[in-house]
Amino acid sequence: RKKMVKICCIGAGYVGGPTMAVIALKCPSIEVVVVDISVPRITAWNSEQLPIYEPGLDEVVEQCRGKNLFFSTNVEKHVSEADIIFVSVNTPTKTLGLGAGKAADLTYWESAARMIADVSKSDKIVVEKSTVPVKTAEAIERILTHNSKGIKFQILSNPEFLAEGTAVWDLFNPDRVLIGGRETPDGQKAIQALKKVYANWVPEERILTTNLWSAELSKLAANALLAQRISSINAMSALCEATGADVSQVSHAVGKDSRIGPKFLNASVGFGGSCFQKDILNLVYICECNGLAEVADYWKQVIKVNDYQKNRFVNRIVSSMFNTVSGKKIGVLGFAFKKDTGDTRETPAIDVCKGLLGDMARLSIYDPQVTDDQIQKDLTMNKFDWDHPVHLQPMSPIDIKQVSVVWDAYEAAKDAHGLCILTEWDEFKILDYQRIFDNMQKPAFVFDGCNVVNVGELREIGFIVYSIGKPMDPWFKDMPAMA
Ligand code: NAI
């Protein structure tokens, strides 16, 4: 009997956890162990309260944990026993040294690669699951082969295209699975071995195989193109406000064009999440390193428009509330970077809240999935100073006393002068806005950063409503200070 294939995944985060849980579920004959150096993360994966919130994930983990899915901090043991090793560690933007503010920080990746080389006693397939700069496989290959004591390693690039909030669905029904490898016989053999894993549930025609560099670059390209759509429609939203066009009508109309398509055309306060900004900065850096200044500038603009959109939103709030929010309570609905996740990495809410605190507002924040602790941490943490302007004041310790986190939308809005919606949670669509209005200071403002409220209904109630890219309330037009 052939021995059971063993998979080990290094990094039990938003990608490693759900991806491996789904592989375990779909491949009962494969043993999957997810390892991480973070003890609290692994403890949480082994508990009832998983470390990340993803619809449907609890059920998947429950079905296979303890059978063919395991979570462990014993990194070296499981790496040495595995046939296929996925590396799904974090690859944040470098904050120091060469390429700071743009280049990907591969410290975690490199230390994982060195550890693999150290503990391996048999041939391995090493799979890049993390998003990495194009050509990383070459660097990893050198680390592995120079430390390998004669063991053979094959590197594959298998970038992950899941989106947070729909991770389980995306993993069950991927648009495509991409596998890149060396164009040598051994490289092709490795590609086939990984393909066989996915073929347990993914139709053959959706499994694409390419060379290593195409696979690595495709992930950066996909994120750049997705973010670019958001910045494009957000740029249009500013023009809509200036002209009386309605951005929802515009995006509906243009999305009907089959060459454009309807998805990813919702105007908002800006994109967030751990990937878009860092991956575009990484792409920009790679372009610069290759002497492609114009290409670098083109993609940099996607991030600049995103920053512009967040600043515009803050400015709109302050200027419409008589040019000051000092001492005024503002209710904030939503803090996660999008609905159905508790992830706050790079959420526009951080920049918007910091902007309002910079003008001395008092904030009362509610998000269904984000903890008080996390919000306080995000707002006090000194965010890395990107090379693009964010125009935000540094935080002083006093400012943070101006923040309270509550567990109810009505509580957040109570006695507030204004209400900001920063995440498109479904529950914000069906709040009792009459009740909210009755308990707010007057004039009562709503600033909808995700186009979730019914503007007409809210105006009927008596709110002054600003909704991104929608025809403006006369109030805003008449505000003399508004730029
Ligand atoms: P994460 O930060 O949630 O998880 C990474 C984990 O790796 C952490 O738990 C960390 O403790 C662990 N780790 C770091 N170094 C380690 C080492 N040497 N040994 C063992 N464990 C180690 O990151 P996330 O969000 O899962 O992202 C991972 C990669 O996947 C990144 O490159 C990201 O760009 C990419 N990606 C992320 C997506 C997302 O939606 N979050 C989607 C697609 C790709």
C-alpha cells in the first residue's frame, strides 16, 4: 500500500488555516498539519473559538480536526515528515532599510526556508502560498540548495486567490487554481503532484499550470487590477458629487458592458485589507528595480487615489459640521476592512478615525466582529509612514481617551452629532434609523462610506445625508468652507 501523503503548512493565518482545512476536508487520504510559531494562534485553532472569523469555517474545521487536520507548534517535526510543504507566512511591507515602505519583507519567508533546509531528511516539494515578489522562488531555491545536504527540493508557486469574508466558498469553488513550476522534468513532476491534490475537488480545466515567474506575477497583477477598479470608480465618485451624477447609476450602467462586468465597481471610502496596498507597493518597487519608472508611477496612482478618497471623506465630515468636530460625539458603524470578517489590517476606518481624532472628535465605535482591544491597538499603533501622503496627525495619548467601543449600533449613535458608516455590514441596512435619529443631536448627520443606507428614506426622517458619489444634499453645497 502506498504511504499516505503528508502536507505541512507553515503559517496558520487567514490563508494557511482556511486553505488547509479545505484541503483536509476534500482529501480524506491526505494528512494535513498546520504549524505556526505563534502559540496563541495554534491554541485558538485547537479550541472552540477559532482565531479568525470566516463564514462556514467552523463547520469545515469541526469535520476534520483531529482526523486528518492538525494544528501544532512543533514546526520542525511536521516539516521534516511532510512530502509537500506550503509556506503561508506573512510577507508585509518592509519598514526599514533598502526598499522600505515598498518592498516585501521576506524575513519570515527566509527563516522558514532555512528551517526547512535544516530539518529535512527526504526530498520535498516546497510551495509558495504567500504572495511574494516575482523571482522569489529563485532566492528560496538558493537558500534550500545551499543548505540541503544533498536533499532535492522542488519549488512551486501556488498563489492564493481567496477573499476574506468568502474564503470557504472561494476555496470550494475557485475560479482557478494556479500552479507555477520549473520547466524541467522534476519541476513538471512536482506540478503534477500538487495538481493531484487539487483535482480532488477542482475541475481539471480550472487548474492552470505556468512557469514560476508567471504564477508569482499573476498574483500581484490580479490584486493590482482589482484595486485599480476600486480606485477608478472612487475617482468617478468625486466627479459624480461635483456634477450631480449618481455613482451607483454610473457603475450599474458601465458594468452592464460585458467587457467591463459588474463586479468590484462599488464606490466607497476606499479599499483596505492586508493585501492590496502592500502588493501594489511591492509591484511598484519591482518596476522601479527594473528601471520601469512610468509603470511604477501608473500603479502608484491607485494607492494615491485610495488615500485621496479617505481624506476627502474626513474633510467632508469636518467641513459640513461647521468646520469643527472638536468635542462632538461621532458614532462609527463598522471597523473591519469589509463585511463578514473581523480583520482590520489596513482598514480605511483606521485612517478615517485618526483623521476625526486629529480634529478632536469623540468617537463611539461599533463593529459586530472586531474587539475593543483590537480597535484600541489599531488607533494607537504608530502606523508606518508610507512614502505617499496620508496627511494625518500623529496620535497623542490624550486622543485615545476620546474613543469608546460599544457593542450596539444604537449605543454608538446615542447623543451623537454625526454617524459614519465605514463597513458594509448587512445589519447596517436594516437599523431603525428613526430611533437613531430621535436619540441624536440635531442637525443629525449620516456619512455613509459604503453606500448601504437608503438616502431618500433617511432624508425623509430628517437626517442630513452624505453618501459617496451620490447627488449632494443642498446642505453640503451651501457650506462655504467646503473645498
Ligand atoms: P497572517 O499574518 O494571518 O498569517 C501568517 C502566519 O505565519 C502568522 O500566524 C505567523 O505567526 C506565521 N509565521 C511567520 N513566520 C513563521 C515561521 N517562520 N514559522 C512558522 N510560522 C510563521 O497572514 P495571512 O493573511 O494568512 O497572509 C499570508 C500570506 O498570504 C501573505 O503573503 C499574504 O499576502 C497572502 N495572501 C493573503 C490573503 C488574505 O486575504 N489575507 C489572500 C491571498 C494571499
